[in-house]
Amino acid sequence: MSVIEQQIEARLRAALAPTEFTLENDSARHAGHAGAASGGHYNLRIVSSAFAGRNRVARHRLVYDALADLMQNGIHALAITALAPDEV
């Protein structure tokens, strides 16, 4: 696991206390992509009670808030599946 992946996981675990967490680095599939040099491509699946009663946009905001500076330097693209525990 890379340093950036460790930072992503640590921040999201601290901010959202997920019951499930999966982060996949998909950067190899995007080699040569114009923006890929500034950071990686990731797929995130996260289940947290913090998402209960929130719509998809609000859930994504919680994730983006926890990763704010990494979105500027380290993460180029982040595909998010954010679920409440009762949605699993």
C-alpha cells in the first residue's frame, strides 16, 4: 500500500469510522492520461453510519472534506460508493 493510500484510509477511518472500507488503486489503467501525473485514480467503497439519512451528494462531501488537500495533490480521480449500514 502506497503512502497516499495509507493517508486516504487513515483520514477516512478517523472521520467516518467505517464498518467496511475498500480502496483500489486503478492508476495503472490510466497511464498516459493527461491529468494522471498529478495523482492517482482510486475506487472507494465505504460503509458508515455517518451516511445514514444523507443523499449521495452529502455523502460524497463528507469524503471530500476528509481528503481535501489530497484531492489537490495525490488524488486525480476518486470513484466513490458510499453506503449506510442498512444499505449493504
